[in-house]
Amino acid sequence: MGTTRKVWVSILAVLLLAVAGCGSGTGGPGTAGGSGSAKSFTLYTCVSDTTINPVIKAFEKAHPGMQVKLYRAPTGDLNARIAGDIRSGGLRADAIWACDPLTMQDYVGQGLIGDWTPATDIPEEYRTDHYVGVALLYMVAVTHEGVAPPASWKDLTDARYDGSVAVPDPNIAASALGALGYFAADPSYGLDFYATLKKNGGTQLSTPTDVVNGVAQGTYKAGITIANSAYAAKQSGSPIAVTWPDPGSVAIYGPIALAKHSADNKAAKSFCSYVTSKQGQTVIADSGSYPTLAGVPGPTEPADAKIVSPDWMKLSHSKDKVLRQYQSIFGGR
């Protein structure tokens, strides 16, 4: 082989290696194996381990070769993680499964998610053009064994509870934020409901689970928490009672959405489609969470349970103001 030919062969080999190297990279910020990866994606969520782990396991079994790279944290910490991503170059999640529509609407406003949703039979009340609600949280009252349960939410401000009422922090727990939004918008309650609880000695804890534990231990007579945590504790033997007070349990739906930069990520899209399907909704229900798809049996729910919800879109415009007003009462971030 002549010298000139050897040189050209060497140059060609280098070029081929360079092309191969470009095709095997991990992609820019926000990608998991590249935005077009068919095999893996990164999921950010605030959903509990008891729900998200079975869902991921079932999805990966149904989709051999696909892998979910998970980051899970309470809503407050999840927001901090996303803010850190943005400061350092861009969102690193390909999909986000939030615990309330207010948080997800913030992500829409930041241009992080949206423009695609999977085909699904989930009711329109849990869907927008940018995300789909795949699980429900119900805010309920929990009381220590032997303590008279509240017939209405207002009963929690009665002297009979001696101010011994625990509430979760809406800066941390999405369910608590949804409940705050409902009460703040209801003329019969408003922020005065929280002000009275605080005046009577009410205590703010971090999460709904902390509320359940505090009431079970007898530290508090009553509290506001989520139904699945309360029923799970009761079934485990905790000395508590669960009540769905009037005018109703506050329902908060948890939506899932695709990150905008991951429009070509087949694994992320497949996961979003899976959790909105009957198969995925059944796994969600079997894990102890309430599904949004009609006809899929969920966890315990009284036959005569009353359910209420805030106007999520209207509330999204006043969320920051409501949180500031709440913080002036109970404190927080």
C-alpha cells in the first residue's frame, strides 16, 4: 500500500470513530441516553415508593429492555431539584409525575413540559393539553382512637380538640397545597380556617404521613392527611379512625407529563402511555393509590363519601399569594 493511500485510510478510520463517538453519547442536559433513546429515560416524581416502585417494575416487565431512571422526592424538594437543573443547563428529566396540578401547571408555565399527552380513556376533568392525571389523593381527617371524629372540617376548630390538630405543610406536600387551595377559595372557610386552627394551638408538620404518625402516637387528637396513608396505618394496627368530613374530602389529582426536550424519547412516551392505560391504572390501584380511570377498583372509599375539588386553573393564578398568606399564619419556606 502506498504512502498516500495509507494516509487516506488512517484519516477515514479517524472519521468513522468520531461519527461512532457522536452517536453513543448521553446527550445534553435533560436527556437519559439521548432524547431519542428507545431504551431508557429519567423520571422525576413525588409519588410514594409504595406506588412508584411497583409501577416501574410492572412497566419494565411489560416493556423488556426499557429502563426507568428514577429520582423521587417530596414536592418541595422536587421543585428544588428542577430549579437546580435549570440553573445548571436544563431539565434532566424526560418525564415528570407530579402529585398535584398546581405544581405541574408551574412546569407548563416554565416551558418544561407539555404539547403531548397519550391517548387514554381517563376522564377529561383530569386532563389538559399538557398533562394527564393518573392518580388521586383524598384529603381526610384522622383521629386518635376514642376521640370523636369531626363531622365537618370546621369541627376541627372546636374546643373539644383542645387545639390538638396537626396539618401537613403545603410547601412540602402537594396534597396539603391542594387542600389549602380548596379551603382558601371556599367562602365558608377561607384562610380564617387555618388561622383559627393555629390560634387554638394547631401544629404544622412536614408530610401527611407525619400527621398520621403523630395522631397514632397520641401526640395529637386529630389531623388532616391523605386517605391512603391513613388507611394503610389503620390496617397495620394504628389506633386511629378515618373520616371524610363535610362538605367532602378534597380530591387532588397527580398528573404525568413528557418533558418538551424529550419529544422523541420512545421509552418516556411508552411509560406515560402505560400509566394512563387500564393495565397501568390497575397496578396503581393495587399499590394502594386511587386510580383516575373509571372502572378500575381502588383502595378504601366509603360508599357515601363526598368529594370536592378546587378550580385548579383559577387557583394556579393565585397560588403564590395564597401560600404567602398561609405562611403568615403557620410559617414555612
